[in-house]
Amino acid sequence: MKNDNWAYKYGPPPEDLSEKDSGWPGTWLLLAFLVIAPLIYLGPQLGKVEAWIVDLYHRADRWMAPIRELVLG
């Protein structure tokens, strides 16, 4: 059959495979840096954004309270 010589058709693997491997630890460290660095840099502003979101939730809760009381009794 033709498929019997598949190893010869594709040839041997490249010799420098280990040199091209960037490695998972380096990738994870880069990803962690890209996520955590803005959180550290923008920390005080994130507190303001969080307070704004909580305030918006409380406003919506106060607005919905009479409707919720009417519907649920």
C-alpha cells in the first residue's frame, strides 16, 4: 500500500524543536503581568468605579422596591 511509507514521505522531525519552545511558565507570567499590572496601576480608580456600580444598584433597588412589594406582597 501507499500508506506504508508515511514516515519517509514526511521526513524526520526538525532537530531544533526544543529551541523554538517558548515555554508555558513564561506565557503564564506574561499573562499575569498583563492582568495584574493595570489592577495595581488603576487601583484607586477601580474603587471609585466599584462605588459607582454599588450606588447604581442601590438606586435601582430603591426604585424597584415599591413594585416588588406590590407584586410579591
